[in-house]
Amino acid sequence: MLSKSQIKFINGLRKKKQRTENQLFIVEGIKAVEDMILSKMPLHQLYATSLYNNELNIDQITLISEKELKMISQFSTPNQILAIFKIPQPDSHNHKDLTLVLDDINDPGNLGTIIRLCDWYDINLICSKNTVDCYNPKVVQATMGSIARVNICYQDLSEFLNTSERPIYGAVLNGSVVYQTSLPQKAILIMGNEANGISSAIEKYVQNPITIPQFGKNQNTESLNVATATAILCSEFKRFL
């Protein structure tokens, strides 16, 4: 049985301040939780109803009622379990061929999808300090477990880009057509904010502006969704391997 203080503590982890102070975050649903455990994400505590069969033989498990699960879940129909994991420390020396840099991404769904792309393409991710928190419950759910396998750092972008020795590419509306551009194996790719694109403070570091051309005759679509654009550009970088 959960105490009132436990319920308050768990629900408090939906706020960034509480996640940061406690270095913990929430994951819900059998598939997502078990995927995180199998990916060696450090588990703090698991809360489950009697319906959960615990095939992974998890020790840190607390049995609760379905009513209690609803009290700590963000979903109206939660799926048997809710887990609290420890936030891992990013590896600042984990250098992969392509590093993706996000300049103030605001939407949790977009960030979650981008993290899944980084997992798929084996890419490091660096986020500006104003980018939505990757341990926001909505972001975590959107990653479908990929957050356990992607190295994610939040840092000052100007400082990072100013000291980088790799060529820096940026997604813009009026750059070189990406399909006509020879892309290197080792590079940095910057993706900008959903509404404003790459900020002026960061745009000055872009050495190679690239564009995904629009083929539609109507030409009324202003831009692609940032997660969609990221998928296309990452695919192009990896195509030249």
C-alpha cells in the first residue's frame, strides 16, 4: 500500500525541479519499463499490480492496487506497472561519427521522436539548456525506451560549437540542397526551434547550411516538422558511410 507521502513524491517527479533534485524519472507501461531494464538503465523502484507477471525477476518491486496505480499514473488506463529510474550521467567523451545538436526544441513529442532517431542511427545528442527536459514523462513515453540507449547532454551550445573541430551543418530554408551535397562521416548537425529555426546566436557557427527541397507544386507548406526533417537529414548523412 502506498502512503500519501509516497504518492506525493512519485507525482512530484513529473516536475523538472523534483527530477533534477532527486535525479529520478518516471516510466510507465510494461514494454517501455522492461525495455529500459534490459538496456541497463538503473532502476530505483517498480510499482506493479498483481496482474504483472515479473518475468524479469525484478527485486525492487512494490505491489499496489489498480486504484493506487491510477493515483500515480498520467494515464486514465495505466498498464500494470510504473517504474522510477535513476537519471544516468552523460558521457561527455562519447564521440560518435555524427552529433546532433538541438537549439531550443520545445515539443516533448518532437524530442522523444528525435531521441528514437538517435538510437536508430547511433548518434550522440546535445541539447541547448532551453530544450525541453528529456526526462519529461511525455518525452520518455515518446522515446519508446530509446532514451536508455542514447547519450544525451545539455550544455551551452556556443561553448560546444566554438571548440569543435568537426564541420558544422545546419538545417535552414535557403541552404545547399542536401541531395546535391557530399556529406562527411564525421560532422555536427544543428536543428532549430520548431517556430523560429536556428537562433541567430547559434547560426553564426553554421559553416554548411543545408536544405531539404520542397517538391510540391503548391508551395504553401512553410516548413517540415523538426523531427521529420531530422530523420531525412540523418538518413542522408548515414547514406554516405
